[in-house]
Amino acid sequence: MAQTTVDGQTAYRFTGNVRTGGGVEWPYASAIIEPDAATITAMSKASRITFKVRGDGQKYWFVVAIKDVTDYGYHRYSVQTKAGETVSVSVPVSQLRQPDWALRKRMNLANVAEVRWDSFLVQQNGPFDLTVWDVRFE
């Protein structure tokens, strides 16, 4: 991860390659932010999470990992990037969904462990390039 500036704001750029093989059964790329107490308080009151991304044209999952989920079936929302272009994303909290295979847990933003952006590249080789900034809890 590299810290950079986009539109005069601090941004975080995540780049690399997903590679299959080796000792990892489900290789993928994940950009993780662990919120502090003030951020969790702000998140717990939010009905919408907004942010800006500049990516590589791939899809990413915006993921909110809550502590109650123990099977990695975190609440998520699909985000399509456009290569080299800024995309403004608005995620209604009510639209965050767990994968079909997950043990159902109620979304509780006061119980957030991490916020992340996961690559759709699972068990595939390929590069990823994602910049995230202007994350807001509304």
C-alpha cells in the first residue's frame, strides 16, 4: 500500500499480483483498513457509505467485516472500476449482503473489525491496481 494524494485528499493505492499455487488455497488481493473507535462510532450511525475509487477496470468487493462473522462470509457490495477513471461509489448499508454460503449474521456497524476492498480475482492469476479515498459515513 502506498499513500498518495488524489484531488487534494489523502488516498491509498493498493497494487500487486494475485498468483495461484503455493500454499494458499484461495489466493486473492485485499486492501484492509481497521477503523479506530471514532470511525466505528461514525459508522454505527451511518445509513450510507460513500467513497471514490480509481481502478484498473476490474470488479472489487467493498466489504464490511463485523466481529460476529466467523466464517469469512462478510457483508459486501460489488464495485465496478473503470481503468484510470474516478468512480464515486455510494453504498446503502441496507444493500450490503453476505454471500449465499455464509452463516447469516445481522449487520451491526457498531461491531466492525475492518473495512476492505477485495479483488474478484479468486484462484486466478492477475494484477490489481486500486486507489481509494474520500471514505464517508453518512
